[in-house]
Amino acid sequence: MKFINLRDGIIVAAIFLSALAFVFVGNFFSGQTAEISVGGEVARIVPLDKDDSFFVGDVSFEVKDGEIFVTDSPCRDKICVKSGGIKNVGETIICLPERVSVRIIGKSDSDSADIIVG
């Protein structure tokens, strides 16, 4: 009994390699700014090219060497602090108890494509 033939194996391998390439290529796009939201509303947009420390609400942030970190938060588990720094477009840090989220964006959302065809 034959479950997979050569053609099916090639198709599965091509899909796997495409997905793998997408993951690796996507991580090479460093963002230029971080968008910090509180309760779904944008509270602050921070450039990542200047080192800085600041608070948004009760959450403490630090920008260092092109990355943004949550350095302190009043939440109990401190998962947002333990998550480390982010710098690539699309990466996020979320602190649910404080309703704070940080998202790395590129030049602007209108400059980035959702999909490229062709």
C-alpha cells in the first residue's frame, strides 16, 4: 500500500521549504518604530534609533540598541518583562493585566504590503 508518491513528496517538500523561507526572511526586517497601545488606543510611537527610558501608565520601557524592552510592570507574572526585547516588524509584547501592547512597525503601515503576487 502506497500512501505518498514522488509527486506528492515534491509538493510537500516545496511547501515546507517555502514556509521555512518565509519565516527566515520575515525576521530580517528590523522595524524603525514601536507603537505602544493602552486599551487598544495608541498611546505613544517611539523611534528605535535613539536609546531612551520612559513610562506608559505604570509600565516601564527601555529602548536600547534598536530594541524595545518592558523593564518593569505591576502585573503579577511579569511575562511581558521576561519576553525580552523586540526589534523586527510584526513582533509584539503584550501585558494583559495592564492592557498594554507594543508592536514593531516599519516606515508606516501604508508602506508595507499585505501580500505580493507575481
